[in-house]
Amino acid sequence: MKHIDDPLIAPGRVRLRELGISIGNFSPGKWNAITDVPGIKIGHTTLITDDKEGLPVRTGVTAILPNDNIYMNRLNAGAFVLNGAGEMSGLIQVQEWGILETPILLSNTYSVGVCSSALVKDLTKRHPGIGEKYDVVIPVVGECDDSWLNDIRGMHVRSEHVYHALAKAQSGPVAEGSVGGGTGMITCDFKAGIGTSSRLLDGKLQAYTLGVLVMSNFGIREELRIDGVPVGKMLFNKFSHLQRRTNSYGSIIAVLATNAPLTAHQLNRVSKRVALGIGRVGSHAAHGSGEIVIAFSTANKIPRSSDAPIFAMNAVLDSAVNPIYQAAIEATEEAIINSLCASSDMKGRGNKLCPALPLDDIKKIFSERSSLGE
Amino acid sequence: MKHIDDPLIAPGRVRLRELGISIGNFSPGKWNAITDVPGIKIGHTTLITDDKEGLPVRTGVTAILPNDNIYMNRLNAGAFVLNGAGEMSGLIQVQEWGILETPILLSNTYSVGVCSSALVKDLTKRHPGIGEKYDVVIPVVGECDDSWLNDIRGMHVRSEHVYHALAKAQSGPVAEGSVGGGTGMITCDFKAGIGTSSRLLDGKLQAYTLGVLVMSNFGIREELRIDGVPVGKMLFNKFSHLQRRTNSYGSIIAVLATNAPLTAHQLNRVSKRVALGIGRVGSHAAHGSGEIVIAFSTANKIPRSSDAPIFAMNAVLDSAVNPIYQAAIEATEEAIINSLCASSDMKGRGNKLCPALPLDDIKKIFSERSSLGE
Amino acid sequence: MKHIDDPLIAPGRVRLRELGISIGNFSPGKWNAITDVPGIKIGHTTLITDDKEGLPVRTGVTAILPNDNIYMNRLNAGAFVLNGAGEMSGLIQVQEWGILETPILLSNTYSVGVCSSALVKDLTKRHPGIGEKYDVVIPVVGECDDSWLNDIRGMHVRSEHVYHALAKAQSGPVAEGSVGGGTGMITCDFKAGIGTSSRLLDGKLQAYTLGVLVMSNFGIREELRIDGVPVGKMLFNKFSHLQRRTNSYGSIIAVLATNAPLTAHQLNRVSKRVALGIGRVGSHAAHGSGEIVIAFSTANKIPRSSDAPIFAMNAVLDSAVNPIYQAAIEATEEAIINSLCASSDMKGRGNKLCPALPLDDIKKIFSERSSLGE
Amino acid sequence: MKHIDDPLIAPGRVRLRELGISIGNFSPGKWNAITDVPGIKIGHTTLITDDKEGLPVRTGVTAILPNDNIYMNRLNAGAFVLNGAGEMSGLIQVQEWGILETPILLSNTYSVGVCSSALVKDLTKRHPGIGEKYDVVIPVVGECDDSWLNDIRGMHVRSEHVYHALAKAQSGPVAEGSVGGGTGMITCDFKAGIGTSSRLLDGKLQAYTLGVLVMSNFGIREELRIDGVPVGKMLFNKFSHLQRRTNSYGSIIAVLATNAPLTAHQLNRVSKRVALGIGRVGSHAAHGSGEIVIAFSTANKIPRSSDAPIFAMNAVLDSAVNPIYQAAIEATEEAIINSLCASSDMKGRGNKLCPALPLDDIKKIFSERSSLGE
């Protein structure tokens, strides 16, 4: 079991910006991570081992804590399903209420059940009022399919792994790549998993930050683009000898957070822009892909109950919202690419190898292009 | 041309409550009308005549003004399409922005175009900034099909009729029945058209009022229910000699307004409850029916532009919203029934007769039931 | 543990039609149950006991098998969320694809996880191609909150209870009331749970049948209506001495099945009519209620894979669909009322008593009304 | 008034492929136009003149005829609203029914009304059964805002312009650029308007073709990308002396057609991929932009009425749909770029100049990149 105090990134790997490549116009925050939005904590449980029967365990759990007591300090939230061949348990309620009231867990497809049960146990233990003074709670759990590398049928994620991810959640830098829920995941036939990026808004919105964290597991090699450059095609022959996924095209779960005071309605709209960012990296939102976006704002706490039926909240004026859209697209693209940059080669089920994105090639491609004035 | 200073109701007709029948638990406001929500004005242009060729004109325009300057003082808005075999031009933008910025016009199906054009002319004249300092404007126009009585192909609604409805809009009591956009309309094979009702919220929400105005044109006789009582079935034989609509099942446009500070997201949700109210009156939301709900809150004015990108607004706490749902259902049911109560028999196209709802029978049915303790 | 071979209905209870009361115009099928749609099987695991600590277990699992091999013989499906304060895990994929490929499980809120995990295990065992030749599978699991009577925190549903419900699923009559997932559930403050009803279509559609099964757990007493009659209000004083649910308004999951060849798009639309049926029984779709409808057609089997990329299917002509809408509303109302009719008094958590619907009173109310010509 | 028999493209301009640049992997059809889908006809009315007061008229109407009698031979249709700050009158019904039954008109924002009215007149004249044997008809009319160049307040589009576009509609090559509804439109601050492209599917789907036609009017210069290359940024300084749109970010209407037998549900899904294509060209779907996609399949004719309530249709197997998604993205990107390639400089309101996309620069940029192996 690998913990968040492990290296933040695989040995020998660097994040996209360390290659001298950046995406878009806005500056990233201090950590270039979703944790640049104050209050957000991320925790991973990473399972990389072989089980008793020698089957490869390449999976885990990632926990996103929107604040220190999300059940009592609920937040406005929204979502967009670009292609719904995936699952985010609890999303129906988030969309109905426009409110997030649990941490968000990310794991593999067959671990949605155990994550859901474990989060119920955790929350009901923390909050005795659940199911008594308050309604029962419905946890938010997103998934992607890591079965190409991971023995997903073994259902190796257990409750304790959920508790660990929740307990280890912290602010500051975020471990990326083959960690947490993204441990066994693949993007455009390169090893990927968890990635994150953030943007500092500017001008009138300069008080605000926006961050995206993805569990990225979609696409085919020839469609991969970095900042528009079709690197997947350019690198295609180099990897044509390797086996790759066929029956499935994976998925991506994207989580956007911001401290800008967006309403639920606005967060639904921002979520669509995250989808545009996914599309720019090369997704055609394949039939079998679960491309699901959830977004929340930490600005307005929605009281769980109150004597007063009315509460005051702030909102971004509709006509001021465009920079947030632009930043959301940028951060999404960079978060996905960071998930690739952070991951090393991984061997998994059936001894199959998923190669890392070759960073030297990427660097070379971009230095040539920059000489052309891009 | 009949004006709003004409009788508020057809001679010999009374509203539902004057029959001693009321629906639900909340009290209505002073006028039992959408105009009980402060600031709302309603205007009608009613066209009941024969044209030069002797064809029956039974149509008109109804204008709903959410406040005195809706273009500059925009309001949160939402919608729900129960069955979309109808048109509300401009609804896409209302749903996208969660904002209403024009009056709402109601007319017949083939007059959406002229109403839309006329409202553009009216608004661009009032607001020179439109299309210059501000974006172009997209008007909200809803329709139902009045072709069973009205010579709809004659397209008798003209721009001047739109301007007249806008100019005559006023607060206070609202003319109902065969007036405005509802002039030629039919509900459950009885003459109907415009109807309205309101509810005063109570308890913690007692500062707030909610009103519904419908242009009601749906359903078949045997499905009509008043407060659950299947009056349509009970009266069926009495009217079985009369011709009735066959190929179409009409539509209903419902407009809900409240001064409770509901967000766009909440107004979408309230709109679904209006649909439940429509269902209780007997609608099965027929394939050919356009059952479209739009809702807005007068509480928060959304600045058209501002130096500050953030504005403060109030919202109803999610857990306090149920009385609003209940009141929305009640008011919708009563608004529809009021559209029937207010309308007299009407003859129209092909000399067909659409009968009024027989109020004496209704009164008798309910007095019997009340003796049973309902 | 109570099995489906137990009595179909609690001792001394009868279904609505046995009271001489029927809803709507269409005739029910042989069993007046969702199983009148050929091929559908229903299985329950019912848990009524006290646990080791003396806490009351009043819960269970209901399994709906759309056909004998739903994973390989996938079906068109649709859904509608009237109010989404609930969970149906897997619904995102059903809505995206318009396809149902797993059984549907119904249980309590905190058992979604275990049901999901158990169904994954069951399906991957039956179909070795899952996750290999085919994508991983995402199960469909719906829930309501039974915590007023049941020790929901005890999470008493285990995998074996899921397997049992699946194994016991059978065609023919369906056990109703306090069985399966509905064991501890309550509707309008009376004991309810599972209910079902069916309708035989007629005229041109006479080859087809439609059935609805509900796990009904919504509402407050004063809103209950049977065929429009406000029985909840009329019976209110009789039960005013009893404690009832306060902080929650429960939920309802409704499953509609038909052998009419409806497309996914049409099944979405039919699902909205099921919501209208829920509304007619008295639901205002409370903020805290999860009123979720799923619908499927057994007519067209969608090949899991095929050499040919095109397949032929049948569809109901859009203009012929209204009887299906009407029947869906009727069957939904009757299914909900059947869930009440079939249930006896139940004591549960904190020794609270949930009373059965008093059938003698209902019978009396309706016989009086029928004397008035309803 | 310029007609379709005018040059297909502005003098001195060429389509993207004539620059040696192509987008994506699939081959285009014979005309690289939506008309490669058999049966589709396109007609334009182009208005480029000054009105009596010397105000610049730069607008028009484009008509898309899905087949020769769309009212009787209705087609499956779907839609997706990426950002709804725009209008497509009639879309509510298309989305509800999943059926298209009128031609599609494209014009400027303030001409939706006149286009709607004129299309009603045209259709009711052609089909006396409308409003008698059949329901009334609701036309589909999409719009973008051309007010930067065009005197939109003048409302210069008249009924006769609609009739002309309908009458002139033909198969074969399609005039692009500053024609029809796109006459006064702008994309990423370059002159644009109407553009189109098509793709021949291959493999098992090789019998099928897909085409996209856009009325493109969105974006800001610095966001423009062609096949991922940020040409907008690279060309930014060259045009920084020119005035450009500020208060508005325009819109785009995209129409996708295919003869692959897609269901309504599938056409909704394909429409989302058109949105991804829009995003790849640089749209962030700005708050004020109406980015609306409508899609239809010519394969299955849906009978308007029939003695049999069931009809047989074909559908693409869900697992075979990915190439259609990929082709939809490609064709959308190329259609947008073609709208830019086909347009010359245009002067309009206030003597403002909107520059053409500098094709020589584009050619040079791409030839440099191709030397790098892209």
C-alpha cells in the first residue's frame, strides 16, 4: 500500500510545466492543483501488489474533501454528463439539490459498492444526527474501469482503504499518476490516472481560484493531443508493437472546485466547459466511456437547517463568468496531461505493459513548435 | 376587440371559490391571481369577431410583465417541459441563463412569429442599448393551438395586438376565460382559456406569495377532475351529442411567479410541481400536447451589468421549500379550473360549439361530496 | 427471513380490486402485476427480525429480472427523475445508452453499496466475458429510506440476501406490501412497501401489456388520495395520536415494464407519466424525496455484439402512444395503493408503530361515493 | 439579392482542403457538404445592400430541406444545447418527439419571427391537412446575432426571402461564407457565416455518410484553432489594429445530417460530439453564445399516420457508433473552418471592417508544421 507521503510523482517523471509546456493563458496556483482552492483536501490509498493467487492488484481510492465538514457545511454543486457509460453514485441527488454534502470518492468500477458502504459508515459515525435529526445520507462515488491492468474482479478495495484515503486527505501538493483511484488507469493508451491543475482568475475575479482533479482513463493513442498538437498520432508508430485496450475506451471523472461564488445552475454550466477540455485532449466521448464532471463552489455554505428559511449568498454576475469557463477548459486539459506526465510504465493483468508517455519526445515536439511561433 | 376593462369574467359565470369550492390548504391572495405577487401586471388583447371572409376570429394575446422594467431588472427563472409538443420561443435562453429578461407573451401557435417580432420591436424601442451596449434580445412567447374554434390559418394576430396587450397590462384583478391568448382555447372539451390563482405561504415563509397563470387548452372531457372528483366522467353523457376535438389534445402554458427568493435551480424544481398540478386536473400529457411551465421569482434583481462581478442574493433554504411545492400544485389546479369557470359557451370554426363547464352541476356534485365529509 | 413462497399479502389484507375499487379504464392482466408482461420475474428477500442487539431489522431486497438473460439480451430503457433526493446507482448509464443490461435491485438507502457489489459478483460469475470480451458491468440499484422502522445503520442486507432475491425471482403473482426492499417502508404515514399493477392495452395496441412495480415510501397522511378521493384527510383524525415521520418524506422507486416496442426515447416519455401517477396519489415530490422512475420494453432485444452494425427494431408510432400514457398513470396509482392495501401494521425502531391503511374505512368511503355516480 | 447560382465561394477564396489542409481521418463525400447525404437540399437568400436610409443590410436566410416532403416523411432527430444563449424556435418539439417534421431555417436573431410565420404559411399552403386532419405545425428556426455588421434592427428579412430560400434549395455543392443566414456573421473575429463538410463512414458503416452545416458566428480571435494549431494567437498581432466585437460573443447553429439509421436517442448523443467539434475550434461556449446543435437521420421515415400502430425501423447497434462520433467531430471542425475560408472581408454597420481569414498565412503555418511530421 502506497501512501500520500510517498513521492508525489513517479521517479524520473515531471509535470507538464516542468517540461516547459503550459496550456492556456491563466496562471496556475501555488500547487497547480485542486488544493489551491482553499480548504480542499485530497487523500489516496494506492494498492499495487499481487494478491494471494498472484493476480495483479493495481487500484485504489482517492478521496476529495471539499471542506472539513462537508456534511454540515454543504456547498453548491453541479454536474454534466458528457457520456454516461459510467457511474457516479449519488449524482442524482447532487443534481437535484444543487448541493454537495459528502466527500467525493473515486475508485474502480466494481468498488463503487464498497466505497459507498464505507462512506456511509464513516459519515454516520461522525454525524449521529444522520438518519435521526437529518435525512439519511447518499455518498458520491465515481468510477472508471481499470480492468486492463488491475484484477478488477478480485474487488480488492476494502472499507479500510476508503477510511485510509479519507484520513490521509490533506491540503498542499497532490500525488498524481498511478495513485489512488487512478492507480491502474490509462489515457489514450498511455499510463495515466490522477492528475490535477489549477488556475488563478484575474481582473475583477482575481480573488478567485479554480482547480480540476481528474481520474483519467479514456481514449485511444491516435487521438491524444497536447495543447492541440496531435502527439498521439506523431508517436503512434513508436508504440504500435504494444498490445492495447480494445473492447473498452475507458472513462474520465473530472472534479472541478472553485472559491468563486457560483450557484448550482452556474456550476452545471461550468461543468460543460470541463467537457470541452476533455474533448480538446482527444476524447470523442466514446460510446463505452463514462465522461462525468462534477463541480462545486466552496464560497457559500448552505446551512443544513436554520430557523430562518432564507439565507444570503453571493453569486458571480452572469456576464462576468466567461473567464471561469476559459480557465476551466485550460485546467482540465492540463490536469489530464499531468496524469500522463506523472505516470511510469506499468505492468498488470496478463503481464501486459502500459507505457508511460515519453516525455523526451513530448519536449522535443514542443520545442520545435515553439520555434515556429506558437 | 375586447379589452381588459371589459368584464373580468363572462356574464353569468363565477370563479371556483364563488361556487364554494376551493382547492388545497393555503389561502389565496387578495385577487386570487398571479398579480398578488407584487409588481406583476397582466394585459390581454382579445379578438372575437369574424374576418372579411366571414371566418371566425377567436384568438388574442396575453402579456405577463414580471416587473416594470424586466429588461434592466432581470429575474431568476426556471422551466419544466412536461410534454414538449408545443413552443415557447426564447425558453432555451431562459433555461440556459436561469434568467428572464423579457415580458412573456401567450398566443396561438401560428402567432409566435408575429409576437416575437413585435416584442423585439417594442423592447429595442424602449432600450436603445439593446444590440449596442448589450446583446440582442430574445423574447419569450408561448403558444397553444386554438384552431378548433379560431381561424388560425388567417394569422389574425398583428403587431398592434401585441403592443395593446403590453400597454394595457395592469396589476389587480385579472380577466379570465375567453380572453387574450386563451380566447379560443378549450380544456377537457369545455371552453377555457386564461385562468389564474394564488397562494399565500404561511409559517416561516409567510412573507411570500405565489401565483400561477395558465393558458389552458389540454385534455379530453372524461379525464377532467376538480380536486380529485372525476367530474368529466360524471358529466360525460350530458355532452356526448356535441362534436369535440379529435386529432389534437391541445396544450397548456403555465406561468408561475413568486416573491420568495428562489434561485434558477429552485425554479426549475418548482416548475415540475406545476406539472403535477396539471396532471391532477386530468392531463396525461398527451403526445400532441405542449405542456410547458415557466417560473420566475421577483425577489432578486440580477444587474444587467455592474462594475462588481459578484452580487448578493437571497435564497430559500432547500429544506424549507416544501410549502412552495404544495402551494404551486394547488394554485395550478385552481388556475386551470378558473379558466373553465370563467368561460361561456363559444361558437367558432365550422359553427362548432364548445360548451361552458356547467357550473350548477359542479356545485351540486361538490355539495353532495361535502356531505360525505371530504 | 421471509420468502416469496410466503403469503403474497399480509393476513387479513386484500388488494384494492378485492375491495371493489379499481382505478382507471384499462383492464389489468391476469395477475394485475408487472409479471403480466411476459418474461418478467420478481424475487424478494424479506428481513423481519431483531438483530443481536435487539435492534429491529425491517428491510430486504427486491430483484426485478426483465428477462432470463438481460446481460446478453439487452432492452431499451428510459427514466425520469421527478425529484432526485434518492439514488438509483447505474441510472446514468441506462439514461445514456437507453439500454438496460442488468437486473434491477431495490433496497434501503444504505444497502445500495452491498447490492451493487453483490450484483457485480453475480453477473461476472454468470458471464465470464464481462470485463474481457465485453466492458465491465454497472448494476442498477434503487433505494428508499426505511430508517423510521428499520435499523438502517445496522446495514443488515448482505450479499446472500441479494443472491436469494435473484434466485427466487419468478413469474406469476407477486408478493406485495412489507416484503423485499419495501419491508420497512411507509407511504403517506401508512405501512406500505412493494406494490404492483398492470394494464392490458386495447384497440390497435391490444397485443400489449404494461405493468408497474413500486417500492413506495413517500408522502404525508393528509395528502393521500385514492382515485382522487382525499382519503388521507378524511382518515387524518383517526390516526392523529400516532407518531409519524417528520424529518424525511421518503421516496418512491417505480419500475415500468411493457412488451410494447417502445424506444429509449419513448420510454423516457412514458416515465414522466408514471410521475404524474405518483402525483395523483398525493405526492408533491418533496424536497427530500427520491421519486425516480425507470422503464423498459421487452420487445426489442439489442444484440450485445454483432457482425452487422445495423439491427431492425419495432417502434410504436408516436401518434399511437397516448393509451400507453394513460395506462401508465392508472397502473402507477393502483400499484402504490396496492402497496398500502397489502401491508399490515408494523412496529419498528423505538417501538414506533406504523399503521396499516384501514381497508374497511376505504371500502365505506368508496361505496358512498359510488352511490353518487362516480 | 444574391442567389445560390452565384459563385459558391467569394472570389479569390478557397475551401480548406484546397489549401492542402484536411481535418481528421475520414474522407469527405463528393461535395464535402451536407448535401452528400442523399436527399438533402440547401437554399440561401443573401441580402447584401444598403437600405433606404443607407443602413447596411448584411443578412439573409438559409433553408435546409431534409427531404422532399419532410412534413409527411418525418425523420428521427435529436439535439444538444452546448450553451443556450440563442434561439432555435421549434426545438422543444423536436426534442420531445425525437422527430423533425419541417425544414430548418437559419437567419438572424430578430428574424426568427418572420421566418417562423413564413414557414407556417408555406407549409399550410402545401399541406391542407395541417390543422385539420393533422395537428398544427411548429417550424424550426435557428438564429445568430449579426448585428455587428448588419442593421439587425431594420428587420430586413421578409417572408419572400424565406420563400426564395426554400424554392432555391438544391442538392449538390453548397454556397458557403457570407451567404444566406450567415451573410453578416463572424467567427473568432474573422468573417465567416455558412460552412459545410461531410464524411464517408468506412468499415461496416461504409454505406453511410454524415454531413454538417454550420451558421458560425462565435468566438474571439485568440481562441481560433485549426486542427489544433492556435492560428488565432499566431495571427493576433496582424489584426490588432482592427475594431472587433466586444459585448457579444456570437453563436453557432450546427445541423448534422446522416443516412445512417440513428434513433432520436442516438441523435441526441451525436449532437454532443458536434459540440466537442465546436470546442476544438476554440469555443469556450461563452455565456452570451447560443451554441445549438440539431441532428437528423434520413434513414427511417416515420409515418405521419398509419392504420398500424407499430412500424419497423433500423438502428445502428450501440457498440458500432463510435466512428459516427469521430466523423461528427471532424466534419464540424471542417465546416466551421470552411465558413471562414469561403468569406471575404466585409464592411458593415458603422463602416466597421471584419477581415477575412488570411489564407496565405494559414497555408504557410500548416506547411511548416507538416515538415515537423504532424
